[in-house]
Amino acid sequence: MRPLDPSDYRDLVRRALEEDVRDGDITTMATVAAAQRARGVFLAKADCIVAGLDIAFEAFRQVAGSENAPPPCCETMKRDGDACTSGDTIAVVSGSARTLLVGERTALNFLQRLSGVATRARRFVEASGGRITILDTRKTTPTLRALEKYAVRAGGATNHRAGLYDAFLIKDNHIRLAGGVKAAVERARAHRPGMAIEIEAERPDQVDDALAAGADVILLDNMSTANIAEAVRRANGRAKIEISGGVTLERLPELAATGAEFVSVGALTHSAPAIDISFEIEPIGTAQP
């Protein structure tokens, strides 16, 4: 699994802490001595796939740095992509008690959200039975795309295009504005020669238009299972087929049986529920001066 670059999340963590902490956690500053040390344990409260541990640890590191506290010690019992059952210890963080208390919510927000995406991705991958590739979409939380697509990979699914800049996907609006499929494809090939072109089709006859234009991939938008199977038959290997729209876990086995190569699932990111993970803190002594 391709790891996250720290540059993908350091500023996001900084801004999340700024949103939460501003000029200080007044409750912690009032009630917890600066010298107090503590140990915090991330516990899975539900079955899940873990994702986002490095981002959670970064929250504590940044808090410690802002307070001139010793860097926290972060130990992992699970890695991103690992399965957990309820009650499992995921990781342990030791250091200044104030650091742990101030960073707790920001760390959990990232870890719970990304583990939710990874868990949903794994469920779709398992439901596919290995017969079709599960893709994500651009339906991500603004500014969190790199993180959520990483979580998709942690769950075992596959990233589609990262954004509008790295792959062609000619949809119905592009086709209308360009003056037809043929014109849209010709302009795309002239703009980026050699780059694969994907074209959206809403009806079986539009599959023929996409094939005639030389599409590399055809995106079937909200088609019935019968029409998907017909589109696969018409393509006959000349273009790969991606299914999109109306995809559920329950429907996935029948979609996988159509012979299509890909299925894109916006629900991996746009509606994955956060996983219940707790952070239990206990005192362990005093901090080093």
C-alpha cells in the first residue's frame, strides 16, 4: 500500500488543532500539572479496519512541540490496513498528560473518520469476491481527499483519478458542450496524446458511440444489471467497463457477475460512518523538566 507523505497531512493537522485549541485548552491548563505524565490507549470499540495512525500521532507531536514538552512515544499494536475486533488495543501514546489531553480529539477525529472509510472499503472488496475492482470517486470531504483515498487503499480498494488534473473522464455535459462524443474525444487526444480516455454512457446505444470514438474505458451510469451485461457484450474487450451509480453491498455480487472490470463507489468516502474508537488516559508519573 502506498503510504501517505507527511506533507499531505501536517498542515491539515495544524489547522485542525488551531480550530480546536486556539490560545489554549483552558480546562487542561487549570486542572492538570505541567509535570504530569500519562499513557493513552487507543481502543477499538467496534470491528474495523484501521487507517490514519500516523496522522493521529502527528496531532500529539504538534501539541508537544507547541508546549515545549518532550515528544510523545507512540507504539502501534495494529498497522493501517489491519483488522480489529471490538476491544483490541490499536496503539499507545505516552508523554506529557497535557499533550495527550489537548491532542486527543483531533487525533480521534482523523483516526475515526479514516478508519470508517477503510472499513467500508474492505466490506465492498470482500463482497466483490475478487471478481471486480472496487474504485473510489472524487466524492470526498473537501481538503481531505489525499487522506480519504489513502484510507480507501488501507481497506484494500483502488483509487480512481486523484482529481480533474490527472485523468480524462468525458461525461454527458462535456459531450453536449463539445458537440458530440467524437469531437470530445478528438479534442482530448489532441490535448494529452497517449492518455487513456474514459467516456460516460447512460444507455446501451451510447456504448456503441463510445466504442466508435475509441474510448479506453466506458463508465456505465445508473444502468440496470441487464443493460450492464449488454454493454459488456457490446464492448467485447475493446474497452474496459466501469459501473457507477446505485451500487450497494447487496447488489455487488450480481454486478460482479456481469463481466465488467470496475465498479466505482462514492459511498466509500461520502457516507462512511466514523468508527467508535476511544482514547483511555491514565497517569504514569511526572514529566521530565
